[in-house]
Amino acid sequence: MDRLFVIIGAASGFISVAAGAFGAHALKARLAPEMLAVFETGARYQMFHALALLAVAWVAAQSPSRAASASGWCFIGGTALFSGSLYLLALSGARGFGAITPFGGVLFLAGWLLLGLAAWRAR
């Protein structure tokens, strides 16, 4: 499982950098400043949680546990919901996507709690 989290974390980091560059270069002239900020927030949080997946992989490699696995899946789901909804909101302008964002945030919070629990219980 730890290898999977490294692979997904690396892919997510790659996507985050690509999204950030896309926002800074291709979208700067096309989006209103507030929507560009929304897009950049999505990219920033995706990078934070790509790195968090690497931490999950490390904890899981040291001491495999359900909490570590659950933490990784929370970070993956949180990235999809939080960053994904912000990307869609910024690109489409459809405010309804903003209603999804808090669910991703809750998954991020749960992921951090579970990662801490996994590390606490590690051998």
C-alpha cells in the first residue's frame, strides 16, 4: 500500500505543478483575478496533500495500519473533491462546484487526524 501512496502522491504533485503553471501562464489573461486565486488555491492544496501522501507512505512502510491507509485515502478523496471542485469552479464559473469543496476539506482534516493516529500507534 505504501508504494501506491508514493505513486499517487508523485502523480498528484506532478498535476499540481502542471496546474500551477497552467494557471500562471495560460489562465492569467483569461480568468478574473478572483477565479485565478481560486484555481491557485486548488493547486496549492493539491501539492500540500501530494506531499502528505508521501508522509503516509513512509508511516505505512514503518508500521502498516488501517489508520495509515485510511489517511491516504482521505487525502486522495480530499484532493479530488477540494482541488477538483476549485478547478471546476474557476474554469466554468459555475458556483455550484463551491458546494463540494467543504467535503474535500473535511476529508483533508480526517486524513491529518488519521495520519497522526497512525504515527502515534506506530511500533
